[in-house]
Amino acid sequence: MLRIYQNTSRRTARKAVVYATTKVACCNHSTLCGITSHARRGPPHEQRQQQRNGPHHEEFLLAGNSARGWQMPPPSRGYGMLVVRILRGALKLRYLVLGGAIGGGVSLSKKYEDWKDGLPDMKWLEDAMPQGERWNAFSRNLMEVGGLVKNAIDIDPKLKQLGEDKLSEWRNWFDNRLDDAIEAADYQGVQIVETKEDLKAKTSVAALGITTDESRKKYEKLQSQVETLQTEIMNVQIKYQKELEKMEKENRDLRQQFLILKTNKKTSAKKIKKSLIDMYSEVLDELSGYDTGYTMADHLPRVVVVGDQSSGKTSVLESIAKARIFPRGSGEMMTRAPVKVTLAEGPYHVAQFRDSDREYDLTKESDLADLRKEVEFRMRASVRGGKTVSNEVISMTVKGPGLQRMVLVDLPGIISTMTVDMASDTKDSIHQMTKHYMSNPNAIILCIQDGSVDAERSNVTDLVMQCDPLGRRTIFVLTKVDLAEELADPDRIRKILSGKLFPMKALGYYAVVTGRGRKDDSIDAIRQYEEDFFKNSKLFHRRGVIMPHQVTSRNLSLAVSDRFWKMVRETIEQQADAFKATRFNLETEWKNNFPRLRESGRDELFDKAKGEILDEVVTLSQISAKKWDDALNAKLWEKLSNYVFENIYLPAAQSGSQNSFNTMVDIKLRQWAEQALPAKSVEAGWEALQLEFISLMERSKKSQDHDGIFDQLKGAVVDEAIRRHSWEDKAIDMLRVIQLNTLEDRFVHTKSEWDSAVKFLETSVNAKLVQTEETLGQMFGPGQMRRLTHWQYLTQDQQKRRCVKGELDKILKTDSKHLPTLSYDELTTVRKNLQRDNVDVDTDYIRQTWFPVYRKHFLQQALQRAKDCRKAYYLYTQQGAECEISCSDVVLFWRIQQVIKITGNALRQQVINREARRLDKEIKAVLDEFSDDEEKKAHLLTGKRVLLAEELIKVRMIQEKLEEFINSLNQEK
């Protein structure tokens, strides 16, 4: 390009010299015509003419002069005047030549400096490239590659030779015409009496020896030659651009190989430095989730891609990213949420979501398909509550060789009509979302207009004018130009791209072709189609106003990237100062409210609570064996006592004889051990573990360093872990074997065991008796003393119950060993006796009253037998089952007591060895799930302290990232 520009500059300078020399000739001619005849000619000129025209030419001149009445001037005077004229013309010509050369050189130097400033900054190579001898070797290799590429892109020799031939032809033609002009002036000067203007006009034509028709033909010929050269220059420019892209690709391949070698090198190198665009994208990601109570708006620059639905927004973004990364639909709304795409340069063409570790290889069609599915899934998942569009931002990064660094936000397309499957507020939601992003005073608006539809149908241009009326941050892009050229007038397209059709203003106007409507076309195929289209397009007609830099996606991406970084450099300092002020305000508020506490965010508080919970789990293993036995035995009897009394003891004790009692007890105990007892034991063990763990948590609340901000979180974690945790299944089978073997032993071995069994019996019966008396109290109402002291009264039902109880007490007083059921005669007797007292009840009512009354009577008798059996151990050991005192119930409770002890011991070992660790795993799993659930943490860790700390940490992080980015940006400058 530089060589072409130099050749063009040389031709411009030569044209200036030709024009200047012609002017000098005309001036000299006029001067010669105004001087007297004796000063016109001199011997030197006559000699030169004689040498050119031959010896007879002098005679012809003398004859002509004599005929006109001229006299020959003196030789010395004519010679002097000729010298003066030659010197004067030479001096003028020198100044003109020097002025043209100096002007062309200055212009060339300025263009070269502008071109050099437009080159990308390559200072990053100082950190990436090796130093020393390795760099020298790499430079030599790169220079050799450059030499090869230079030889490959040399201008066509035919074109070069054509330009030199044309230049030589023009130079010879000018020299001949200049001599003819001087000669014609000498011959015809005396006959010219016209005015000065006529003299100049005729002299320019006559001196050149060309008629009017010939001049017109010459002009048309020169014009056609200029057009031919312009076409050739355009073709050379396209060829140069192809070769330049080829060279860039080779350079990227070399750099990619170098980066791979550098990455694979196993050294203790420094941490890889983040690129500028990655740092900037992180700041935007942090701001997207920033919620503040202060009036702090996000005014950082980003490129906002807006346009009507199906106008080609997504296709333009894909062309800039060089990959088809977005899903497509036939007229269906596909972009349902803002998609923030960060473009960065890298050795591999990959894409990655912000919250995911997977990298999608954009060179593989399978990964591209997976990426498009994931984008579509995230868009649909972000739409909730019957909405059609969402404000939730989907953030992703695309890296690849040659990508321009920038941050783009693709928004849903603006619609004018809603369909039946859309929410009623879809149109307004899209308008509000688009205005929100465009209202950022530092956002670059990439306005996409479909070129294949009428410009008057555009909705996006009005919105853009409202947000950016002066067009200081708007770039207009006309898509589908290939269709527009077929359907519309090219002049209309030129008006659009020159900013003369729409009332909106913009920084620049670009035309792109984003494909042929084929879903399977690759980006390379689309770009090749775009290049071929613009090469042959009628938009490049010689009368058009579109410049080559206004077309192709490549030029568009370069322009957008340049504008993006210019906006970043202009505004980043102001945003950093705003966050610095916000940070100062938050720190001041924290010091006033929590002067002795360090600001800890939810993540830090969660980690602290997690450590405390896990410490409590470890404390479970430090509980003594005796404490575990007491807790487990108590929980076991609580679980088993009701079954023992209702299903084993009471039915067996009311059987009527001691032998039947023992037989029934053996049968029921075995059935119980084989079916329900193991499962109930495990349930009791799990509840004991739960209660013990909760008690540890409660005791920790009483410590001096307890922080109540964790209570809600700890409770939720413990409840969820306990709900998930279950005892090992094999524990039930193991307990069943142990319990069956224990129940087979029917003989009390020691006096201490006998006394312990008696005590256990008395304690159990007393507890049951207390429950029975509570039932009777509810049934019969308060006693006489309580009614007097508490002003309580008996209900009508309670009075009836008391009357029935009086009749039932008479039966039990008559027969202390009465069976647990009433006979028909007894029921009839009680009913008739009550009728005499005007109390009318049925038999069911009498049975309901009999059950607790007899239960109390039986339990009182059981307590009396337990007292009698306290000192009957030795009698029991001598007589066994034939003992005069019936102590079978003591033996029963001894067997149950032994089962509880053995079961409790087994459960304790399982808790210490197995279940505590399993509970620890469950709690860790719950904590890990809660740590990933931001909504859960925000719900469980709340309060002014947490909210203020979260905001302060967020603002501090954003400000630090901004300062880091600014420092790197300044270093890049």
C-alpha cells in the first residue's frame, strides 16, 4: 500500500511540474509578444532553430521578417535579452519544481505517519517474546518469512511497466509541445492583437497545436485511462488485503506455536498476566450483579448491539467473533436475554461461559452445536413467570487468533407486533431494556438496519435518535446489502451509507453481508461471499460515494474496536473516582455501626459457620461412653415402653396364671425381636444422636464468643443433614441377632441384677401410673380441693363419669383380682344402679370408663408385687418358677432391661465408629450445596451487618479491579 501511495504521489508531483511549466511557457510567450521586434530574437535562438530545421530555415525567417517590416536588432543586444529571458524562466521553473517536490514530500510524510499510528500496538511482544540470542534467531527467521511474503505480494510487473511507459510517453509529449509553443510564439507573435484573456486561451490551444475536437478526444482518452488506473488500483488493494490477511494468518500461526511452547514449558515462571479485555470484562461482570443503596450507576463503555427483529444483529456479532455461536430460528424470537460477549485474542478459537469451566472448541462443529444448545437453554431458563424476555445477562468469552478486543452486548430484537405466544408486556419490556443499555452515556450503539426492507419501516432508528441525538457514539450498520442491491436503487443505498436518508446521525456508516441465508455456511464461506460481492458490486460505480473502508465485517470490527477503546480511555478514570467515593462512604458507615468488627461478606461468614458446625460434629466422638449409654437407653425405653406394656406385659399379666404369663411373654418377645424391635432400636439410636448433636449446638450458643448471626444457618444445615441421614441397613440385621440371643436368657444371675430389675419395674410402672392418673383426671375432672382453690367446676360428662367410677370401684373392691374385662351381668348391674340415680349411660360408656380405672388398679397391684419381690431373690434362686411369690413380671423386665443394655451398647459403637462420620459427610454435603446456592445464603445470612459488608466488599473489589485495569491500560499506552 505504501509503494502504491508513493507512486501516486510521484505522479501528482509530476503533474504539478507539467502544469507549472506550461504556465511559465504561456507567461514567456505573452512577454515575447509585448516586446518590440528588435528584442525578440537573438543569434543563439536562430542557431538552435537552424540546427533543428536545417540551413534553409534561416532564409525563410529573414524573408518573413522583411515582409512584415521588421529590422534585425543588433547582435549584442539581442544576445543579452535572450540570456535574461532564459535565466528568468529557469529561476521560475526551479521554484515551481522545488515547491511541488516539497509539498508532495510533506503530504507523503503525513500520510505515512497516519498510517503508522493506525498500526496495532505491538508492545505486548516485549513480555511475550524471548530475549537475547533466542530473540535474534527468531527475528532472523521472521525476516526471512517477511522477505518471502514481500516477494509474494510484489505489484504485477506488467502494471509497473505500464505505469513507467505512460510516464515516459507523457514526458516526451510535454517536451515536444513546449518547443512547439515557443516556436509558434516566435512566428505568430506580431499578429496577436487580442485581449489578454483571448491571448491565453488561443495560446494554450495554438501552442499545443490541438483543435477543440482533438482536445475533447484527448480529455476523454485521459479520463478513460484514469478510470482504468482506478480499477487497477482497487484490484491491487484487494490483492494487497488478501496477501495481508495471509501474512497475518501466518503470523498468528507462528505466535500460536510460540505460545504453546511457552505454556508447555515447565518452569517456575510468573503467573500469566490477564489481558486488558479480560480484566475489563471482569469489572463488567462484577457490576452486573452489583446492587447498591447509593445512586451509583454503571457507566462503563460497552458495545450495545440493537436492531429490529431478524435484522441481522446476531449475524453481525457472529461475523465479528468469527464463529456461529448463537441459535437460529425461522422468524422466531431467539435472543430472549442480553448476551454479553467478550472478544479477546488467543492462540485457540474457543468459547467459555463465565460460570462454567468447559471450553468449546469453535473449530469443531460438534462443540459449536453444543454451544448453541447451551445458549438456547440458558436463554429459556432465564425466562420465568410467563415472561418472554429476561433481563438476566448471559456472559461468555470468545477467544481466537485475530479477534478484535471489545465487549459486546446482544439485545433482543425490537418488535412492532406481538404474537399470541408472547407475554402481554413483551414489546414494552424490550423497549425498556434497549433504552436502559443505550442510555449509558458511554455505551457505543451499534445500530443494525436491514437493508432488504424499506427504511421507513425501521423501529430502531427512532430509539437510537432519542438516546444519542447527536450521533456521537452511534455506528450505523446496513446488513443484507446483497439483497438490497437487487431490490432497491443503489443511489438509495448510497444515501443511507452517506447519512443523507435517515435523520439520525452516526460516527460512521458501514455495509456488510452476513451470508446467503444458509444455516450451514461457515464464517469463512460467508466472508468470502461478502468479499466477492463488494468486489463486483455496483456500489463501487465511479460516481458513487462509498469508500472501501465502509464495507466488510472486517473493517467494521476494526472501527468498532478502535472506538470502544477510545471511549474506555476517555471515561475509565471518571468511573474509578466515582467508586472510590462510594467506597469511602461505605467504610465510614461501617466504622460508625460496627467499630470492633471486621467487614466479612456472606462467603466468609459461611466459611466460619461451616467450621463451627464441623467442629461440633467432631465433638460427638469425644462424648463419654457412659453418657452415650444413658442417652441411648433412655431413648430406647421411651420408644419401646408403650409396646412392652400394651402388647406384652399387660396381656400376659392379665392371663390369669403364672405359667400362661411366661408362655405368652416368650411368644410375644420373640415375635417382637424378629419384627419391630430392631427397627425401633435404630430409630431410637438415630433420635438420640440427633438430640445429642442439637444439645451440643445449643450449648455452643451460651459461650462468650458466640455469634448469633450463624444461628439460622446452623439450624437449617443440621435439620437438612438429619433429614437426609439414615442408619445403615445392615445394623438392623446385626441388632436382630443380638436381641434374639439376649431374650433367650430367662434367669436372673445376680442379686444386683435382680434389684436393678425390680427398680426398673417400679420406675416403669410408676411412670405408667402417672400417665393413667392424668387420663383419669381429664375424664373425672378436678378433685374437691382443686375445685375449691382454683374455682373449677365439673362438667355434666365428668359428673356422669364420676358416678360410673363409683360403681366400678365397688366391683374392684369386691374382687381385687378381677379380670381386665367386665362381664355382661356386671355391665347390666352397673347400668341399673346408675339409672336409680337418674344417670342414663350405655354399655360402651361404661367400658370406656372401666379401662383407665382397671389400669390404675392393676398398676397399683404391680407396684405391690414389685415391693414384695425386692427380698425374694434367694427364694427365686432356690424355687425358680415354683416360687410362692409371683415375680414373673420382675423377670420380664429384667429380660427387657438386658435387651436395652445390649442394644444401647451396640448403637453406641455404631454411633462412634460409623454414624458420626456419616453424619459429618452429610453435613459437609449440605454445606457444599448451600455454599453454591447464593439465594440460600442470602436467606440464611441476613441483617444490616451482612448487607453493609457485602456492599462494601463488592465496591472495594470493583474499585481495585478498575485501578488494576487502568494501570495496565496506561502501561499499554
